[in-house]
Amino acid sequence: MPRRISVESKVLFGMAAGVVLLAIWAAAFTPLSAQEGRGGQTKKAQTKAAPLPPLFFKEEWKQPPYTGDLNDAKRRVTQEAVTNPNLELKIYGPCKDGGVEVYGTPGDSIFPMNLWTGMCGSPLAVTLRDKNSYVDLSGQARIRWVTRAANLHAVRPVLKLADGTLMVGNHADVTPTEFYQTEPNMLESEVAIGAVRWFRLDAEKVATTRAVDNPDLTKVDEVGFADLMPGGGHGSAGWINVGRIEVYGKPVGR
């Protein structure tokens, strides 16, 4: 036989349901600051981004000394194109003795001083080596640079580890065609080292080989860039320009 619910019970049940609904409504509209005492502050601290490491080095390039007219031969990059006295210039590939040239205008925000690969008829890599320190590029390490890449060319990061391993990353900075064809604009971009997958690079051919799994980024000897395609010469051919380079990582004594 069904039990009959009294009027009093119905009233009490309705009051209890109202209290529950009121509590849910209040929680939904409580400001975040009021909830931090119940764990909000801890969660907020956990999701805070880790700080970037310090600036390890910066290079902005300059035109090497010359006499007479400034032609392709006199634009060729040498150690004298490096503005930072602590850095050594390294070039890998058949164009290590010529083919990379210096262009740009000092202090120009549109087309600053840069290295141009158009006259190199083979892939190449250019790196910089600090004379006093390795650099730890683990964690939040970054490369920031100002670049331009024509047609199918791309600017890729290159690292040489303390054990001699030369490797290139799958990160590729390219430039929209309409951007570089209207005027010599260059773009600033950033490479998050920890997000890059690395491949061994043949130092003579500048050709990629097998992947480098879990490389030791805590002691990096050289940092730079690669153009894995032959340059096409002047005009609307294929090439890359690389201007200012900034490397953010922790110095490690040699």
C-alpha cells in the first residue's frame, strides 16, 4: 500500500531544494578573487609561465672594410662582419670561403644589416661561437632573429653541441611572397628551442641525416642558422636574409 506524504513533508522538501539551488547560484557568481582562498591561488601559481633565461649573446652584423666600389666580392662575410667581440663566425658547406654576403643599412628598421645567401650555389649553415662560454639551451631557451626568405627558402635553427654534433631543426621561418616582393621588409620571429625536433647535419655537404633523439642542450657550443637550398642569385630568385640574432640561455663555462 503506497505511503502518503504529509503536507508538512512536502513543505520541508521544497525548502531543502530551494536552499541547494541558492547555494549553486551563489557559487556560480562568486568572483574569482573570493575563491582563491579555496585553492584558487595555488592553481594560479601553478599555471604561471616560467621566466625566460637571460640574453646570452646578440649579433647585429656590419659591413667588413673595403675600398673602391662595393660589389659581390667585397660584400662577402668575414669575421670582421661580426660586431660582438666575444663571438667567432663559423660557416659550413661548399660556400664557407665565399657566397654569403653582407647587406642592409645600419639602424634601419625595415632592412637592417644582414647576411644574404643568394650567391651561394649550395646549402649552407652559419653559426656563432662564444669564446668564453657554452650555452644551456634547455627549458625555456629561445632564439629571436630578424629574417626574410624568398620563394621556397626557409630560415632554420642550427646548433653544434659540445660533443661536436652539428644539427638543424625542423622549425622553419618563411616570408609571404607579397611581403618581400613589394619592398625589402624583414620580420622578427622567435624559436622555442624545446619545441624543435633536431636532425644531424653533414658539416661538408650541409645535408640532413638521421634524427637526434633527446640531444643534450645543456652545453651548446655554436648557435646559428641554415639555408638548406642553393641560392638563386640576385633578383626574384631564392635566398634568405638573416639580420639581428639574439640567443636566450644560461652561460656555462668552457
